Amino acid sequence: MHKCFLCLICKTKILNQSSELTSLIKRKSRELGFYACGISRVRKLDEDASFIKKWLHEKNHAQMKFLENRIEERSNPGKLIPGAHSVISLASLYRTPDQQNKDCSYRISKYAYGNDYHSVVLKKTKELSRTIAEASGSKPGACFVDSGTLFEKKWAALSGIGWIGKNTLLVHPQAGSYLFLSEIITDLELDYDEAMPDQCGTCTSCIRACPTGALALKRPYTLNPSLCISYQTIEQEEGENFSFSQKNKEWIFGCDLCQEACPNNKKPVFFYDPDFSINPAIKNFTDTDWNTMNKSEFDDVFKDSTLKRGKLERIKRNIRMVVKNRSQL
Ligand code: SF4
Ligand code: SF4
């Protein structure tokens, strides 16, 4: 793309094309329901690659062996997609005012309230990629949603959507951190946004809210997954090194405590997306409903939900562990 002779007219044309395309991408992203869109030039993320290699070497990734794969490609989109010039970062806000039934003592992380975000966000991301391809005459870019393939929070920060907070999540200055991220890697040259500087300042609310030490004052901006309730309730298999924090007396899928404590999540910003509104079962279920649910009910009620990735056996295990923790003073 944009291989041309060195005439001024042609250069001007190219410049116009990149700014027109950039405007189209930003406009179309809003029409598709993305809360924010930012664009960065492809580059190699050497510092991040070194950080993750050290982090993996120290065995911080617990059972998440997949994080060991393809570090070189993951830290360098140009290697992952030869010829790539730009990373388009997109953020979908899933924060809703919906709440679980007050009579339910088991808590589910907000990110799992609605339909499975992987398919919802990927569909929108692919549609944007198709629109860009049609408008530019190029081939559609490669789309990613929480695949672990890219350092997506870093790209979102580089493209000015937000900054990576001390809770290790991407924080948008108005909308906070209840965001699903996705990306399009394209060979198009576009207009690039400026990275957003860290705005956590002296705040340590997320760290102080974390009950397990997964976030710690002595190592801000770093998460210890094996201590994190989210990891323990969603990812962790039983077996060797299985652990379940005794401090967890309520969470059966994920944990939002560090997000709930963040001042940027207390601003009244919601963005209605029917796909992310609360599943009626999550909204209405009581403890008894969760305790007595069988596999066919689970498969039926949560067929479109993020929860189906959690598997009923794991949720039941988490319920048993939470109940056990409550019996221990
Ligand atoms: S999700 Fe929960 S356990 Fe994990 S870091 Fe945040 S507050 Fe701590
Ligand atoms: S709670 Fe404070 S320190 Fe943590 S991410 Fe939010 S602003 Fe940053």
C-alpha cells in the first residue's frame, strides 16, 4: 500500500487518504457501538517482551501455559502479520447499572453478565475491518479479541484510549476499566494517536481493595495470578498447586473488587449495549437456584453467555469453596 513515485501531488493524495480513512474508522467504530478507538503505528514492544519473559521465568503465570507461546510474534505485530503498518485498538464498554438479585450471596464478575463478548466483539471488529477494506481497496486486516495473541492493553494505551493502571487493567479517563478490547492489524498507513500517560498518580485504591495480595503496594502494575480470585475461579483447574483464597467468601466467577474501588469506575458513565446487559438468570437467581442447577439447565440458560466458558462443574466447585470459606472464621 502507498508505494508511489516521489511527486508532491501523489504525496498529498496519500496524506489525504490516510486522514480520510482515519476519520472513517473513528466514525464507523462509534456507529458499531465501540466506546473508544485509537490507532498506533506498528512497532516492536521490546520492553514488554522482556518484562513478560522475566515474569514467565519466575513462574507467575501459574497454570496458564499458553502465555509461554510465541512471545516474539506477540510482541511484534509486524512479525505476526508481515507488512502490517497500523494497530487499530477498540474498546467496548460493558459497564451497566444492572445488579444481581440482592438475595443472592454468590457474585459473578460484571464482564460475564451479558452475552459472550468474544463473539459479540469479534463480529463488530470484523465488520469494521470489512468497511475499512471496502473504503481503501485493501484486504481486510487481521482481527483479535482477547486471544492472548497481542499485548492488547499496551496497544490500547499507545493509541491513547487509556493507561494501564496499578490494577494492571486498561483505564479510560471517563469510562474507567470495564472495557473489552479488540484490535485490527492492517497494512494501511493511518493517522496515529498519542499514547496516554499514566493517571493513577498517588492513588492505591485498587491495591488496598484486593483481599488476597494479588495486587501489592510493593509491586504496583503487576498481578500475581495465582493469588487472584479471578484466576482461581475462572482459569484454575483442580490438581497440583490448586489454591482458593480463604478471603473469597462470595465470588463464584471472577472478581471485580479492584475495579469497584477505582475512582474512574465511579463516574456515572454507562453505554447501553443489549449484548452486555445482564442475563435474566444472573439477575434473578437466588443461592438455591445456583445450588440446584443441573447441566442441561446450565447449558440452556447460559448458551450465549460468557459463563458457559466457565463450565458448570467449575462454578459448583467455586460455590463449595466459598461456602467452606464462610464456615471458617
Ligand atoms: S480481581 Fe480480585 S483478587 Fe484479583 S487482583 Fe482484583 S481484587 Fe485482587
Ligand atoms: S484504583 Fe487508583 S491506582 Fe488503581 S487503577 Fe484506579 S486510579 Fe489507578
